[in-house]
Amino acid sequence: MKKGEGSAKVQFIRCELELGLTLVQLARAERNNGNTEAAEQAIARARTVLGNAQHFLGLIKTSAGMRTELHRKLEYLHLVIDSF
């Protein structure tokens, strides 16, 4: 493992990104069940999580490869939130 790749900050960002994807899945399920209010709340939370991940990604020092991986995941989360 390269310097910074196993750090608590990197793990936090990874968890935030996974949480964001889970919230998008929840939002889709709520929307499919006709509960638009719950769907919008879940998407709003996913946007908050995305913002947290973006913020902390700007603060960490890690390898270029790890930064690229995290940026790809961040961009994917942004895409799925926007497509909602």
C-alpha cells in the first residue's frame, strides 16, 4: 500500500462515496414506491455526502493513483445524482 492510501481520511472519503451511492439507490426505491418526498430527502443527503467527499479529497495527501481513483468515484456519484 502506498503512502496515504490506507489513511483514515482516504477510508472516510471511500465510505462517504459508498454512502452516497446507497442514498441514490434508496431515493430510486422511494420514487418507485411513489414516495417522492422521501426520494428527494435521500437525494439531498447524497448531495451533502458528495460535498463532504469533495471537501476532504481536497485536503488529503495521497498518491496520484489513489487520487485518480477517488476522483473517478466522485465523478460517478455526481453523475448518478444528476441523473436522478
